Amino acid sequence: MSIKVIKLNGSVSPFAGISFVNELFDKSGLSKLIDTELGMRVQTIGYQYSEIIRNLSNVFISGGDCIEDISTHLKDHLKAIPNNQVPSPDTVLRGITELSSENTQFTSTSDIIYDFNINTNLNRLNIKSLILTNQLEAGKSYDFDYDNQVLPNKKYDAKKTYKKNKGYVPGVATIDDKIVYLENRDGNANVKFEQASTLRRSYELLLGENISVNRSRMDAGSYSKEIIDVVDEHSKLFYIRANKSTSLFEQIKEISDWQTVEINYKKYEVASIVFVQFYEERNYRLVIMREKTSESQIDAFTQDTFKYCSILTNDWESTEKEVIEYYNQRGTSEKIFDVMNNDFGWKHLPFSFLNQNGAFMIIMAMIKNFYNYVLKKVSGVFTDIKQTTRLKRFVFRFIAVAGKWRYEGRKWVLKLFSDRPYELLKI
């Protein structure tokens, strides 16, 4: 067998599917929103913030994994899109730097100073973009998750985290699979340190756009009195995993009425008690789940061979099983970190400093949210693309199609070499 090569005149792009994504960005109103919220970057020659962010989204949704891919792999393909102005990687980096904010310093009771990066403008823009694309609706209440992620890196200002590696520990709030708030934090800051203030800022920014919180869900990194106060104030219901303590297990040892339930095909014993550790007057509920361990070693706290898990809540209506199953769904929100690290650039932070990388992370979160919007549009036509499709599969099944822009009949026409139903997309 021999391979015969026929060269075509003119440029045929192997990434022609990105033209649809580029068009969706503008037609959705995101370009106008960005320039309205952030202001005009230039008056005549140069690139607006909307052009920088749109082309950054084009790069990553085409399968790129760093800003330099604009020039090394995708520049000619992006320039082939009519009226698409493509900035250089240096221009993109300058634009993001301009959108960064100065760090805020907080001092602990041990007189240790920690840097936090609070970028209200970009976080507000992200929420507004979710409302614009109908992923959030003003006037509605949503379930809210918060977590801190260790983001390993060797940047100039990275500090040793509790996992013994250097990096940052950003605080991230999500609604379903959408990041709605992010603050970058020094890697050596305890996750509970100033978390109450971070949460208050995130709740209030959502409220400023008329988005309220129905239920808040957090792990034991949020189990402290001042954090619970803020969460309770801004949520109808909350579910926070409780830390182990001697006083807590003194209460647990008094429980005699354990009920057996099945969760994920395993048998557990569950019970509820009134929570009195921080405040007895609020009538909080502690839901306890335990399972028999296979080890014969006695637990130091409980003096028995059970493994315990406790969830603090103000929800007295749900059964123990319902509370536990709802809390366990946190895994869905935690998956977003894997997606951001591997698909949307968090693993390859482009700057040396916490504040600039914080701006980049929020912009990439906004691009990930835009990708959700793209998936919803495309999955309505392409049966092998779902709203949960990861980026690599999306690139293979939608972006990677040969195509060429031609000017015909006084308008630009995209000609695709494919029998896939691109023509059915309504943009």
C-alpha cells in the first residue's frame, strides 16, 4: 500500500470546530459583558480584555494547556477565523497582570503574616457571566460547596503546605460544577484561618447579584465556631463534617438508640443528638454514622472498634441517611479541581506570584464555566457529546474537524470536511 499526498491550496485548519466556540463567545454576550465590567483596555490599536479572554478560551478548548500554545500551535488557525484578532502570549500575560489585584495581608495570633488575594472584580465578572449564560438565575437559591485545594507549584512566593509540598491553597466556592468564587491563599495558611471572612465575601458577592444559598456543604476544614456563624447566617441549611474531640465522643458514648441503614451497599449504624459543643441554644443536630472495623485495635477516643463520622447540621427534617447521602455528594464538587488542574491550566500556572496566578485561576474558572455553556449547546445536536463530557473527548469529537473559511456571496462561509451535524447548531 502506498500513501498519496494531495496538497490543497490555501489554509485548511484541523481545528475548525473552534470557530463555533469563538462565535458562541460573542453571540452569548460575553465579550460585551467583559468590556463593560472591566473597562476598555485600549482606545485604538491593541487588544481589549474580551479579545484576550476569548482567545485564551479558544486555546484551552482546542486542547492547549498553556498560554504559549497561542503562538506555537494555534495562531494561524485562530487568525483564519474572520475578524478574530489574536494577541501574542506576552499580550495575554500583560492583560492578566493588569486584571490582578494587590494581595491583602492577615496576621495570625502567632504574629505570622499570610497573603490572600481578593479579586472582587474578576469574581463578580464570573458570577455575572454565569447569569448571562443562564447557568445561574437571579432570584433563585442554590446549594453551595466550599473547599480549599492544595495546588503544588514552585513559584517564587510558594510556601510549604500541610501536605509538605510547596504551593498555594486557594479557597474555592462552587455551585454544582461551576466555580462561583475563588481566593488564592498562601500555601502555609491553615485552611480555617480567615475562612469565615472568605466565606462572607463569597456569600455577599452572590447576594449582590441576587443569588442566595439554600444549603451549604463543607468538610471538617470549616468546623469552627466563627465559620459556622457565617455559614448559618447566609444559608437556609448547612452540613459540615465535625472534627473528632474528647467532649464529642463523651456524648456519642451515651447513645443507645442506633439505627441500621444501608448506604452505597454497605451497612452502617446511625443516630442523632443535639449538638452542645459550641452553642446549645441554637438546637443544632449532630448526625453520627459508624461502622465496625476489621481491626481489633481499640480506638483511643471511643474505646471501641467502630469507625465514626459526624456531620453538624441545622436540618432536623431529613433522616440520618438523607443527611449522610447529601453530604457524601461533595465528591461531585471536588471533581472540579481535577478538571481545572488537567483541562484548564491550573497545573501550569503562568506567573511567579500569588496575585497574578490568582487572576489567571479566576479567568480560567470563567472559561470552564463558558465550556459548560458550550457543552449544553453542542450536546443538544451531537448525541455522542454529553453535558459532562471532558475536554479531551470534546476536542476529538467536535473541535478536531478539517475546515476552511471562504468569502462567498459577500459573506464568510465555513466549509467543513465532515458528515457530522455541525449545520444543525443554532448559534
